[in-house]
Amino acid sequence: MLRRLMLLDDVPVAFVKVFAVLFGLAWGSFATVAIGRIPQGLSVVTPGSRCDGCGSPIDPAKNVPVLAWLFLRGRASCCGARIPVRVPIVEALGGALAYLACDRALVGGVTVGALALALVVFAASLTAVVLTFIDLDYLYLPDGGVVLLAALGAAHTLLRHGAWSEGAIGAVVGFAVVYVPFIWLYERLRGFPGMGLGDAKLLAAVGLWFGGLGAVAVLVLAAIQGTLVALATLLVRGRIEEPEAVVREREELHALAAQGDAEAAKILAEDPLAEAPPEGLAGARLAFGPFLCVAFLEWLFLEDALVAQLLPGL
């Protein structure tokens, strides 16, 4: 009896994958809420889903992942406010990542351990998505999300019976390869850091997942893709602009500080984004966290294929 419970022999993998997609779509919807609320310091649990335009509670029947956005044609039914297209994109990503997590973890069949591994992989994947969109909007990576990704990396090592020492070394390597050259040294040469401390913390979390070599590989992949996107942006737009939310928040803080608000003045004194960036490519501010997160997902699901293509013979 216990053996049958642990092996779950009678549960088809296809059934689990279908359930996983529905599960992932629901959590993808939750991720859209987290992306909007975490930067504002709001609870991601309460209140329930509300319209960004008028604040009205959203009817559950009109909050079905992906389908609701399509049915409503991207407009809120309560006030007609536009629903960002990234909402169904994040929801769909939730479903896709849940499927990929199961596909990766259930190779040997449906077991309790495999399901736990799939859940950890999915949670980390969705966390990476949330971090991506927050960094794109606000140029910062919330510590809570990075810590969660690191904790999931430790759980992943436990479930895969990996060596704890490899993950610990990977975390140190991941942090150091960003902090030393791009923050510590860069700031001494140019007077300001070339990357944010959040990027170093994020790559440390990646190191817990993949070890030192994996962290370096993720950094290289992110740098290549970030460079290509930056060049494409310059060719199309002629410049790299700060996110609107960053500009708006800076203007509000400066206005408050000018009125004598001590708290706003303190925030500005400590915030590396307190002043507008200098003109030109050298002063451009491009979020690097999203590229680290995308590279993390690529290495998580495509490591064998990437190694075969990039490092043949290993």
C-alpha cells in the first residue's frame, strides 16, 4: 500500500501535465497581482483582485486566466480601463512553465519526489518571471523574490541529492563575478556602479541552483542577450529610456523633498536612481535582472542542449 502511494503508478503523466497547466495558469494570474503590488509595498494576498482603473473588485467569472482578457478585448468590464497585454502573457507563461516543470521532473514517472521537484522548479520559474517584470518597470529586484529563488535552489539540491558544497560555492562565485568587477571596481573607476547589488544577489541565488560554472554560464548568456537587445533598442529608438515608473517616482520624491519632506530627502540621498542619467549610451540605464532571469530559465530547461551547442565535447 505504502509503495503504491509513493509511486503513484496509476496516475498518467499526461493527466498530471494537464492539471499542471491549469494550476500554472491560476498561479500566473497571481503573479500578475504580485508584479503590480510588490513594488508598492502592498499585500499580494489582500484585498482580492481589483481593477487598476477604478479599484472595483473583479468578478471571478471575468478573471479566468488568458480567456478573460480575450473575451473582454483587453478592457475592464467595470470602467473600460485598458488591461495591459502583459497580463495574459504572464498568465500563459504560468501555464507553460508548469508544463515544462512537469516535463523535466516526471521523466521517471509520477512519484511524490518527482511531483515535489516539479513544484520547486515551477515556483522558481514563476519567481523569475515576477522578478523580470518588476525590474523592467522599476529597475530593482526585491530581496524577498531573490531570497525565495535561493531557498528554492537549496530545496532543489536536496530533492536531487546534490552536494550542498557545490551550491554554496556557486552562490559565492555568482555574487563575486558581479560584485567585484561591475560594482566594486567599476564604482572606483567611474564613480558609480555599473550594475546593481540586486543583480549580484540574483546571480548568487542562481549559483545555488547550478553551481559556480552554471552561474558564470547564466551571466554570459544574459550579457549576450542584453547586449543584443540594447543594440536593437538603439537602432530602433536611438536611445535607451528609463522606465516611466522610475521617472515618475523620482519626480514625486524631488517634489516632496523640495517641500521639506525629510523622509523623501533621505530616500533620494540613498537611491542610486535619484538623479536622471547622463546623456548618451554610457549613462543609459537598462535593467539587467530580466536577462539574468531569462538566462536562468534557459539554463534550467535547456542546459543539456546549450552545453552541447556551446561546449561540444564536454
